[in-house]
Amino acid sequence: MSGTIRHIHSVPYRLAECIIQAACLLILLSLRGYAGGPRYVAGSTFFNSGTMGTPIVWAQGAITYYTDQGDLSPVLLHSAADSFVSSAFTQWTSTPTAAVSAMLGGQLAEDVNGSNVTVNSDGSISMPSDILPAAVATPVAVVYDQDGSVTDALLGQGAGSASSCFSNAAFGGPDSFSADAHIVHGLIVLNGNCLQSASQEPDVEYRLVRVIGRIFGLDWSQTNINVLTGKPAAVAADFTGFTIMHGSDPTFCTPISSCFPNASQPKMDDQATLSRLYPITSQNIAEFTGKQIFSAATARIHGSVYFTGPNGSPGQPMQGVNVIARWIDPSTGQPSKTHVAASVSGFLFSGNAGNSATGFSDASGTPFSQFGSTDSSVEGFFDLAGLQIPNNGTSAQYQLTVEAVDPLWSTQLRPYGPLQVHPSGTAQPILVNVNLGQDVEQDIVMQASARGAPAPGSATT
């Protein structure tokens, strides 16, 4: 059995833009996401009433994946490839405060290859039915593209070649959602041309772990951006705290170990984000032996970012500001580069509602209203739950700072990606005292920011 999808265009890290079908919502690596947290947030259409503003995740945090019947490469035959994939999933499922699991459910019904994944004359792609978005009985399909032909079909001719491994060694993401705001299917493709020797395994593992982060529903994030910009020059601690879910990599980072030590290991920011989406609670901890209740084992700082209002009071909520939390090392009094987490303000809010001039749907016809809340109470909201207190401490200080989402290295971070905006105004660092299990509210008012002016003849701004 096979099915067909429409081929849109080839872009590294994504298969196609959105296609709406009667039976399912196909979002193969779409551009829409919400930075520093969930990649997808339910909007006011398609999803059930009452789910608007809800991060879209796997039910119970449980993923069952099915692997290709074929081999991945000469150095990773089928069983070895299965172990390779299992190890990559473990990088996420071992997060001590995250209620997530991943289980190999079996094999797909076929060896997925260039003979059954083909581009038709009209640009559509024929694929085996058990890897299509509607194949919810095989919730995550893992394709071992031994010769790169599947990658060529999905991303464009040449994308599966060995020369394209930096971008296309591993790619995929969620491709189907249920109306109750859950991910119900995803696809991962591993390019065998990028695993012709054992020395290539660490690079492909790194890229696979990032793809699995997307499969779990994580968006890109931005911590220690100086690792990429060089301003200021990065030191070892910057790399230790550098989120694995950063938006993009420098092309000279081959092998990846030449740029990032322990590249495949999720950092504090990654663990916090995963745990916010899938928290260990008193209700589910019995199912996760050896793990810790998220809210008790960490601290949370949350709040909203605002424009300056009258007399310096909070005004309009400000969306798209990267809020950074850094642990203050009591031995030095300095903010840590290692224990750092980020959240983009307004990540639950719709970044693009459309208008009568530009339309209310994206290029694939997906309504902008399908993703992101329209509730103004979350327009500037940020959430930094999951802050760890090092050295078995029970209390700490964290420093809050704000920064722009980098328009070069973090292009796709939502809510505004791919066109980032610079925050209006400035904010001085804020010190916040926290204890394990504590939830602290701390708003941020951007000083000297733009202010709304009454429109002529109107009470609105």
C-alpha cells in the first residue's frame, strides 16, 4: 500500500510546508513554532474548543516508533541502526524530571527506499502508507535511507548526497495532530550516505537527537548565543550551557565535536523545556522509576514582558523578547554560563494573525488562526520553570536579562520567525531569589520603549 503527498520545495531540516487534508493535518517540518518552549501551540481553529493556547504534545509523553526493514549503512546494519536510534531517544527520555518514554514497537511493513518513495510528474510524492501522516498505528516512522534516494525525493535532487550531510544527515518532525491538541504521528529520515564510517556516528547522532527534540514537540531556543556570534568570545562554560536546540550551526563545525563538546547531550535549557511540556507529577511519578517531581526538584520564574506605560507602569505586553535566566554562582557572585535557560515572551500567543492586505493563511493555505492563542493575557508571557539549583542546594539567586532573538542564527525561532524584531527599549538585570519547589512571578518592563499613541478620532492605539 502507498499514498501520495504533494511535494512543495526542498529546504534543509524540513520536508514540506503545511497541507490540509480532510483526514489529517500534514505539517512536515513546517516553519511554524514557538521559541524557547513548545514548537506548536493550539490556535482557535481546527483544534477542539478549550484547547487554544495549549502546547501540542504526545499523549502521556509516550512515543512508540517503528523502524525501516532495511539497513542504514555498511557500518550500521539493521539491528545496529535500531540501537543507534534507541540511544538517541535515551538522551531525552533520561531527563530526570520529564515524563517521557520511547519504545521500539517493531518494524515498518517494508524497506523504505527509492523504489517506493518517488516523485511524480505533478510534483507529488508517492510513499508507503505506513509512513504517511495518517498512519497513526505507526506513530513515529524511522526511515533508514541507505543510499540517499528517499532524501532526494523529499528534499530535492542531490539532498541525499554525501556532500549534503551537514544539513540532511537526519531530518523530520511531527506531521499530524489530533483535534484534542496532541501529536499523533511523526517521521524521521536518516541518510545512510552520512554513515559510511564509524567516525561519522557522533555527527549523525547529534543531528538525530535534535530531530527527536522536534519530534517531542520542542521549538528551537537561544542560550549563550555568543557561542555562534563570537561576541564576546565564548569560553568553555558557554559551550557547556549551550542549548542543543539552538536554531542553526556554523557550516565549519565538521566534525561537530570541533565546535561543541558533548554535543548530543541536552543541556539545562533543553531539560527544562522538555519537562515543562511533560512534567513528572505526583500523579504520574509511579510510572517513571527513579525520576523526580518536576515542580519540587526545580524552581520556576514566570511573568510577562511589557512596553512602558504611563508613569513607567506596565503597558502593552511585548512579544518576541528572549528572556534569559542565569544562576548566580555564590562563590564568585557572577551569573553562570552553564546553568542557563531561556523563554521567548509571548510564546503561547499568535505571532502572525494576518490582515486583509496580506491574507489570513500561509502559503500552503493553513489559516494563521490554527496555531497560537489570541488571549491577550499571554501576549508577553514567559515561563522559566525547570531552573536547577546546583551542588545539591535548596535556594539560589537567578539573574533575569533580556535580549533580541538573533536574526541570523535563530532565524526560525517563533513567534516572529523567520523575520525577527528587535525589542523596543532596555531592561536592567533583575536578581530573583528562589527555593526548590518555589514559583516566583517577576514581570519585566522595558524602559524607554515605544508607547502607543491614540489614533486620530479613536479611543484605540
